Amino acid sequence: MGVAAIADCYLLTFCAVASFARFRWNTLSCHVEGVVDRVDRVTRFVEIDIHARLSVPSGTDIQHAERLLLSAKHACLVTNSLHATVRLEPSIVSEVARSA
């Protein structure tokens, strides 16, 4: 349940960040893994790994896409509310437009 909330929040935050930047993208998928441990007699997430795969149109500035993915990580309300190490592992794929 917890990692699903993190994935949803990250995806929605990226949508907002990309919209504000007027950034065009095709798809974003996200897989989150979390490590839970008992700290000070409280069970909590201690590590979070966000695996984000962003598909962008051919010719897109890949460095700009990476910055936006990182901005979404820093702006995500759920991960900012956790006392855990959060790592982002982005993957950006440039896709050639297909004709219908």
C-alpha cells in the first residue's frame, strides 16, 4: 500500500511539473521498492527506490527531462513526508513518432 501511494504521488507530481514547464512527453511508468525496518520501536520505511521510465518524442532535450524527473522527486508530498532515503533511478527513452 505504501509504495503504491509513493508511485501515484510521484507520477502526479511529474505531471504537474511537466505541465508547468510545458514539457511534451509520451508516457511515464513508475515502479517503487521500499525497505521497511524498525527504528526507535517504530516500523517505517527507511529506503525508497523510485524506478521511473519516461518516454519522450524524438528530439527532446534529455537533460531537461532528467531535471524534471528530479524536480518531481523533490516536490513529491508523500516522499517528503517520510523519514527515509529516497533514490531516483530514471530511464528516458526517445521514441520516433509512428504514422497511423
